[in-house]
Amino acid sequence: MKKKGFRFLGLLVGIALAVVLVPGGWYLFQRMEGNAPTIQWKAPITYAGLSTTFEGVLADPENGLSGVRIVLTRPGDKEVEVFSKEYPAKGFLGPGQVKKDSISFTIEPDKLNISDGEAVLRVSARDRSLRSWANGNLFYQEYPLTIDTRPPAISVLTTRHYLRQGGSGLAIYRLSEKGVKNGVQVGDNFFPGYSGGFSDPDVYMAFFAVDNEQPTDTKIMIQAADKAGNISAASFSYLINPGNFRKDVINISDRFMEMVLPQFEAGKRVDPNVPLIDRYLKINREQRQSDYAIAGAMCERSKPVIYWDGVFSRLPNSANRARFADRREYRYKGEKVDRQVHLGIDLASVAQSPVPAANSGMVIYAAPQGIYGQTVYIDHGFGLISQYSHLSRIDVSEGQKVEKDQIIGLTGSSGLAIGDHLHFGMLVGDTFVNPIEWWDASWIKNNVTSKINAVTKALQ
């Protein structure tokens, strides 16, 4: 009986020890894990300017965070602490209370008495693991960092800049640094500058434009921002003259809407209770804005190559049916229902007339495009693009090189067009400009080619 009692007692003791030791062992196993904390930075750590803020997320999902320390040093200099933080534990030798934290610190080299040049950012962080004699797992990383507190210098090489509302301009300038985002700021609109037009790779040129609705006192300047975030600006002499745009009235009829709406509503469920005019206005407003955005994005496909040469040609034997920036008032049954600005020139000849490329360039789009119907865009280089819309046929394809006056298609009435004609547009960057300037040999000489030739000669 005694042996059975001892065996039973031993079993109870074993169970009791298991109840205590197994969870304890599992807890100890978890507390001894070997995974170091992690840091995810919001942006790469590569450059620091006059005042640069770095943000990241520090995490340790298992035992929680213990602390983080970040120091900055240059070769031969002492370390400078730029950030540190300690995190509380749950009791003595317990896990951390914080498992994830957003960290942010700002480096201002002048205040830290650190000069420009190559530096190293050293980041160390520990968790609350019992590893390393309860010192925790260590995250350690060194980040090469370029300290650059000097903004790029801008030297403007062109002098006179005469513009009109809806018109184009050209600025040429030299930058002191390579790899700098640069261009001309016109009010809220930015026009990127490109290198490669001259023998000196530090010389850039930017075609820019004044939108037809921007006022004549719009501020224009050249801006440059380097990789460290240093920004510089340079003003130059310019004058913006009024555009003198005319007003136009477009009368909308039921017959016209019944003719054009099917191409936009094909394959869509159309509510028969919605009036024709409401369906038309939806396209005239929403689809138009979408098409403007698509047209503006064409500048992203432009190459820093001057494909064009001389004056741009227009549709032969054609008459103007609508001018650039006409303020159009749309009327239905005698009442005003909409207002839009016409961002091109409508040219009419005989039906299905051959359409020549206005100048040499690269086809960057050749397909249907909303209200514009069958459309071709040609890149002439450095952000200068021509547009040909409402075509009945397209004879070129995307990626094709075309020469001046090469036939690219036939006029038509595709899209939201009233009758057979060519809608011809010109864009500088993402802004529609008045094509008349590019049809004028004197304007091109005075505002574009003479500037390019003068800078080219000065660089020799």
C-alpha cells in the first residue's frame, strides 16, 4: 500500500512540476528569441541638406523594444548623437511595453558643426530579449550619407522673354550641379528643363508656357532642387501680353446629340429617363477633363532631342473654323447650358483631306481618345508636342519617326466633332499653347532659334 501511495504522490509531484515548468520553459524560450528589431525608413537615407528630416518605423513584435540610438559622424570627426530613445519594460527583466514606434529626427549640419562631404549615419537598436545576458538582440546598420548644404547655382543665359497669354517661351541656363531637378515655374505650373541640347552638359533649356487663363502678372522663374533638397531660384526678364481671346457660341440640337452620343455610350447601360442634354453635358465636362489630363501627360514621353526644323506647317488649303482659347458658350433651345475653352485651332478643307505632320518628330500616340476621336500626338522634342484630332483615318503608329509634311491620316468628324475638320493643337509640357506662334517663321526665329544659336556660339 505504501509503494502505491508513493507512486501516486510522485505522479502528483510530476504533474505539478509539469504545470509549473512547461509554461515556464515556454515563456523562457520566447524570452530568449534571437530576432533583432527592424527599421523601415519612409525614404532612402542618402542625402542631407540644410535641414533634412528622416522618418521610420522601429518594431520588435516578440519581446518589444528596449532602446534606439542614432549618431552621425564624418571620417576623422567625433560622433554626434542625433536621436535616442528608451522604452519601458513590464517589470524587472520583463518584455518591452512598446513593440512598434514611429521615429523621426532632423539633421541640421550647421547646428551640429558638421561640414559638407561624405558621412556615416549609425543606427543601433535593442529589444527586451533575455539574449546576451539580458541585453537583448541588437540591430546595427551604417548608412553612407552625403552632406550637401549648398543649393545649385543658376546662371541664366537668355535675356529677353516676351510672351502672350496662351503663348510659348524658351529659357536657357547653366547649373552648377548635375542630376538636379530643374525647370521654369510659371505660377503653379512647372516645365522641366533638359540637358543635351548643347556641347556643355551643364547647360539646360526649358520650353515653357503661359496658360491662356493665367493673368499677365503671373510670376515666372527658374528653379532647381538637388538630391539633398536644397532649392534655388533665379529670376529673368519677361513680359506677358494679353491674349485677346474671342467669344463663341455653340448651339446644341437633339439631332446632333443623337448622332454623337452612341460612340460614347456603346456597351454602357443608359438610363432612358436621363435627358439627351444631361448625357451630352456629362461627356462635354467629365470626358473633356479626362482627355485634357491624357493630353497633358504626353509630355512625359517627350525626349530631349530637337526633331523639328523651321516653321510648322498647317493643313493645306484650309480655313479657320475655331480659334485657340475661344471662350465657348454652349446653348440648348436658346438657353446657356455650359462653358468651355477651346484648346486648339479647327481647320476645315474638303472632307477627308490628307493631314500632314506639322514638323518632324516621333509619334507617341495614335488611337481614339474620347472627345478628340481618332487622334495622333507627335513629339518634336524637349516637351514640344503637336496634336491632330477628329481624324477619319490614322496612317501612322506609335513609335514611328515622321518627317515634316508626311501624311499621318485624313480629316474627319470622329469624337465630339461638328462636321469634318482637323482639330490641331500644340502643347508645351502639359499646357496647350497657341499654334499660330509655331506657324510664324519670324516668331520662331526671335523667340527660339536665335536664342539657341546665340548660346551655341557663346559656348564655342
